[in-house]
Amino acid sequence: MKTNNKIALVTGSSRGIGAGIAEYLLNKGFYVYVTYFKNEALANDKFKGKKNCKIVKLDVRDEKSVKNVFNIIDKDFGKLDLLVNNANVEIPGTTEEIGVKIWKELFNVRVTGTFLCTKYALPLMKKVKRSTIINIASALPDKGRPRFPAHTAAEAAVISYTKTCAVDLARYGVRCHNVNPTTTRTGMWEDIGGYNDDKMWEDFAKQNPLGRVSTPIDVGKAVYFLTTDDAEYLNGLEFYVNGGAHLK
């Protein structure tokens, strides 16, 4: 599996799943652009001083911010091998509980952000013989999730968009996939509640066919594999990293 001299951008990588992906790619020899939206200190704590890594501010909802980041990559390397659209927010609430503001925020981050980053990454990715776009989603759209209507709808849109890109961008040698982890114990759960609830996480693990929840490194391994020569003929996958939880 050859990944030498490859350049990657991982959105939302100052913590959680994104940080795990960035860390794994760094360990595999990628040069990684780590992005943060608000918490630069957190990104610095994890990645400052690491070889082959640059920390940049990115608001995926803002076209100017997105353009700026890809201009930086263009000046630094003039190409991009891997784009991981991972930036996310999670705001639980039923249809009756949430408002239009929350609905729009989730779609702006998950759907518009994925579109903008894909659009402005393409000129750099077309310069590579074979490049990869990976959109992080989940199995939420597979079944009804009353507590996460906006999140589920946004991820369904991302999954559908990925399929379109897989067909459309193949002519440039760009392969597109969804990587879908299961519930993962990350800092996001500190925002919505439940991170320190060991009993809850034990229950999540018991419900999983393999007896545990996914980790950020699990997701990083899947992302890495899809960039390798061994995956050169794979395109348009929904790649579940969840121990088979989507089958239950």
C-alpha cells in the first residue's frame, strides 16, 4: 500500500473523528492539513509541532474561507490527493423541538460545506492521477431517528451527493466514497451530553454485533485503505465502520 508524498485535507479535524483520521494519516506518511473552526488551541494541543502537518482555520459554510484554504494548499503543493469532508455539528431534537435555525445550521455545515470543499478541491485533485474524496456520514439515514431529523436528512443528502460525484468525477480519476462510523465516544458528546455516562457507552457496546463502539482510529484506518493502490477500483462505496450495527 503506497501512500508516500500524498497530501490530505481533513475538515473538522481539531478533535474527535476528524482528529483520529488526521493522526492516522500522518502516521502513514501523508502531509495533512488539519482544520479548526473555533478552537485553535485544541488543534494546537494535538498537532502543533508535528512533522508534515499544517493547522489552518476553516469555516466550511463560508465560500471565502473555503477558497482561502485551497489557495494555501495550491501555493504549498499545487495538488491534493485526499479530501475528507468530516466537519459536523450535532444538535438533537425532534421535529417539534427544533427550529428552522437549527435545521439550516446542520445543512449548512454537512451539505453546503461538503459541496463547497468538493468544488474548490477539484482543481487540485484533477492534477493527481488518482485522488479520493471521502465524506464522513453514518447509518442514521438507513432508519428513522426521531431525535435527529435534521442530522439524518443532511447525511442522506451527503450520501446521495457522494454517489453523484462518484459517477461525475471518475473521468478525472477522482474516486468518491462515504465512510459511515457508528456512535463514537468523542468530544462532541460533551456538547450534547452523555460523554461521561459509562453505563450508556457499555449499553451501546452491548448492542453492537462486535461488542464495542467505533473509535476515531477505526475510521482513520478505513479512510486510509480507500486511498491505497489496493482500493484503486473502488468507487461510490458506502463503507460502514460500525461492526455491523447498521444491519440490526
